[in-house]
Amino acid sequence: MRFEQLPTPCYVVDEGLLEKNLKILNGVMKRTGAKIILAQKAFSMYSLYPLIGKYLSGTAASGLYEARLGYEEMGKENHVFAPAYREDEIDEIIGYCDHIIFNSFSQIEKFGDKVLKAGKKFGLRINPECSTQVGHDIYNPCAVGSRFGVTVGHFRPDLLKGVSGFHFHTLCQQNSDDLAKTLEEVEEKFGPWLSQLEWINFGGGHHITREDYDISLLEKCIKRMQEKYGLEVYLEPGEAIALNAGYLVTTVLDTLQNGMDIAILDTSASCHMPDVLEMPYRPPLIGAGEAGEKPYTYRLGGQTCLSGDTIGDYSFDKPLESGDRLVFGDMAIYTMVKNTTFNGMPLPTIAVQKKNGDCQIVREFGYQDFKMRLADYSINHGNKGTVVMFPSKQGETALKRQHEVSQVNRGM
């Protein structure tokens, strides 16, 4: 299948562009001896894990399901960090992961012995309280009041027994000068204990595959930790792996006018590209310009009922018409992993573009994918009406109580 034949909306990951990024990252590994692992929270298209595993050292997870995915689909080193772990999940997580990173000393006291008895390693997330970004507190792990990591004011050297490494994560789409600044704070606050450790994890947010990224400075930062403290160094970027390696192909459904030209697409910022609303972020659109740059400017919006479900204002060389195809760039990272079916919006098809230009669909979605996310109760139809079979006695009791309260409130 060729690109223009794909159904829409459809994510397309370019295998060649992905491999280009992987080769850059692998070059850093070869020159420094550091290990780079895929942060699955940004990109977890596991059909491509065999390719990613050829170049990287493994995966990083944010909880049980990602931990299992990395274990089953890549099968290399597998690290996990969560702000807190559930008691009913921790044994399974330990079974999947090599490094379990705790967010507090209380979590270490609770679960540390389990990790060691399983022959695995655990680390501690530290918070160097070094904010190098402005205006994006939603993505700033070092913002005041952050729930991530132990600050030096709450550090407990007496509880370091068993801790094999430190983890910190302070960056978001940033260059290596911000990493260098952060490392200075790490050394200033936590330097006395670094030599006692085996490894240090620089976390994610490193835009290593961006054209203007200073790889030389990154490698100096890595070697400093290796040579000064004898530490093995890990990095777990997410965006850098698939940066600019994917597209979202959409179709114009209708155009209208309300103070400006508007086009309705078969995709949605809210459901399919949420960073547009959260960051906010303006995705590149192939062949389009900024508002007013080209003769015809349109506000592009989705099908949902959310008034703010708009992707942005773009300009074009000619008027848009129903049936036109638009292709957004940089649509591999933080897209598929964040999708929702709000308003019953269909999830986009997922495809891979091979190096020869052919496109292979790897996943299509339908009504059942929407329905099964909401409930899967068995319904029996008998003489006494519809009876819902609840998954648990507690669920049945809770619904009965809710119904009784509702009847009282209605005066029944």
C-alpha cells in the first residue's frame, strides 16, 4: 500500500527516519559506553521494538503495564520508575524489571528487601531542585511542590543501604547545556554519596536527535560521571527516539466561515494530538505556512464537541475542499500513547512506512475498541427485564446504594 492509499486518520511511522535517530543515539553509546534506553511513555509502538532493540540497551517503564510490555516485546534491560508502587503489583513488576527506582525512602523501606531478595537492583530518584525551563510547570519535575524525587533537605544517608544508583529527571525537550547545569546541582547537593553508587540515570527530556543538539557536551557530561565517580551512566529519552519520524494523515470533511475560514478534519487535537492543547504545541503541517503567510488561512478543528478542539491556524496556496488530505509531521511521539475515544472518536489506524516507500498497516481500530474501554458486563434478558451481571459483590452493593440515594433526592 502507498502513502496516499492509507485510510484516515492514520499514524504513519517512517522506518528509515526512526533508524536515523537510533543510529545517532547508538553513536553516543559507542563513544561513551553509556546505555540509552527507550522511555515507553513517549513511544511504545512495540511492532518496532526489534528495530529499536538493535541499537538501544532496553526500555524504561512508568508502571506495571509498560514494564510487562518492555519485558515481553524487547527483552533487554528493563527499568521502571513510579511515584509510588501498589502492593498488589510490586511482585510482578520486580519479575519484569532489572532496576526498580523508588521515589522516596519510605518506598525503599517498604519494598527494598523484596527487590534484593529477587536478585534485582533498586535506585532512588533524587530532586536537584534545578528548574531549567520556563512557563511549562506541567512538564517541570523540579517545580515547587513537585511530587518527584527526594530533595536534599529530606535526604536520609542512613537509609542508603541497598541503593545501587540515583535517578533524576529534570528536562523536557531540552539541549545538553541544561543537562550540564543540572549536573552541577546534582554534584553540589548529592556529590558526597555518588562514589558509593554503581550507576546514575540522567532520565529523559534530552532532545539528542534534534539538529541543533550539542552531542559533544552531552558526552562530556557522561564521561565526567564515569571518570570522577566510577558510575555507569543511563539515559532514557523518549522523544529523541522517534522525533520527526512520524506523521498523522487526515482528511478535510467540511469547510465553513465564522469570522474566518474553518476546516473540520477527521482527526482531533483532544483525542489524537493532546500536546497541542497541553503544551501548547503547534505540529508542523506539510505544505502549509503560518497564518497569513500564504493566500488562504484556515483554522483547523476536530469533530468533537469540545469548543477548544482546534489544532491551529494554517495558511495554504489554494482553498481547502472536502476530501483534501493533510499530513501533520512529528506525530509519532506522545500521540498513540495518549489517545482517547472522547465523544466516541475512532482511534487512528497505525502504519509503518518501509524504506522502499510501501506502507504496512499494523493496527486498525473499530467500535469494539471504544466499547470495551468503558465496560464489559454480561447482560441477560429474561422475563423480569434486563439484569446486569456485576463483576463483584462490592460493585453491586455500591450501585444499589447510589440508586437508593438517587430515589431519596428525587423525593421518591
